[in-house]
Amino acid sequence: MDITYKKVGDYYYPELELPKKYKDFRLDKYGRLRLNYLKENKHIQYEIMKCEDTLIDHLKEVQELANKRYNQLMDEFKKSENITEELKQKDQMKWVGLMNNISNCVDEIVLKECIYDD
């Protein structure tokens, strides 16, 4: 791989470009939480992934899994708690309270299962 340099003033800066697979990738809540968890608690694993260039792929995988699990659990909890659009139309405040409650419960489950697992 040839690296080209651009002279700016008295300094030469490398003209580096991200690989295409990283350009459109954005970390969401779960991706950032997993990244911070690896940095702070699994430092060796984090460094190995960084050196082997597998960190981004790992974060993508965890992020997708966590989002999928979140949506799946939200649907299950809505069914079990009988939270429907009809309830939303009748009593909006109750619906919001129930949705916030199950959202927090589901978020806690997803964090435990997907983000902070060993």
C-alpha cells in the first residue's frame, strides 16, 4: 500500500482514506456502549480487535443484534401487557407510562444480554 503525503506549510501529512466499509457506518447507543465497555473492562480484547481490524465488524454485529433483540422484546412485552393502539387512543397518558416502563425493562435486558456479556 502506497501512502501519499501532502505538504502543508513545513509539514507533510499522510493522505489517508477510510475503507469503504467504514464510511457509512455509524455507532448508535448500543454500539457506543459496547465500545466503552470493551475499552474500560476488556482492554486486552479491545486492543487485539483494534490490531486485527475486527473491532468495527464486532461493533456492527453487536449493534445489529441489540437492536433486533430490543424490537423483538418490545413486541413481546406489548402483547403480554396488552398495550395496543386502541389503548393509545383511549388513554394516552397510561399508554405513554406503560411504554416507558417496558422500554426501560427491555433496555436493561438488552444491555445485560448483548452489551455487557462476557
